[in-house]
Amino acid sequence: MKIHFASDHAGFELKKALMEHVKTAGHEVIDHGPMEYNEGDDYPDFITPCAQAVAEDTESLGIIAGFSGEGEAMCANRIKGVRATAYYGGAPKILVLSREHNNANVLSLSQHFMTDPEAIDAVDLWLASKFTNDERHVRRINKF
């Protein structure tokens, strides 16, 4: 599967760790930046192109990272066709539901509130979860 990645400086190290993990798992990785750490960068400069790529290639997914993951998810959700969910720990069932019920195609993670192993587990669970395609979920998604 093709997976698009992006972050800002606050998620840069997590993004690198996650890209390496999914690459090792056999997925195709596309990095939308940043390519190097820059404390003064702004996440929309990287999240927007990543989200646009996911929206254009409906067979792909996106994984984005930041301090909390919240602003990154908000930015990604401004792109038509993107359904980003933010996760920064807690009940992992929300990761499953985001895919099964909402067909989330972008996962936004927090470098500040999660360890790399926790984030890797979250990514693995999210990637393993599939949209149910139940009529009620399709109907709801088609309304936005």
C-alpha cells in the first residue's frame, strides 16, 4: 500500500520512525516533508500536500505527526476527500472505529503524548483495520 507522510518539526522524529517501520513492513512510503528538522516550520506547508495526495489517490493512506496531532488533523480535514482522525493515546478501539465506521484515510499522531512504540502499535492497528462498507456508514460519509 502507498502511504503518504508529513509532519512539522514537532513530529519530525516520530515521522521518521514511522516511515522506517511501514517501509520495513513492505509499504510504499512517500515523504511530503519536512526533509530536515527546522524549529520554525509550519505544519500546513507539509500536511496540505500530503492530504491532497491522499485525496487524489483514493487507494492510498496518510500518516501525519505533530506535537499533539490535533492541528495537523484539522489542516488535513480541510481537503475534500480527506477523513483524518487524531490519536494521541488512550483506548486503541478508536483507531479501529475510525477505519471501520468512518473510513479514515489519514491518521494524525502526537509525538509529545506517545512513545515511538505506542505510535507504531497504533499505526499497525489502524492499517490492519478496514472499512465495513455498511450502508449506514457509506450514507453518512457521503453527506460530507
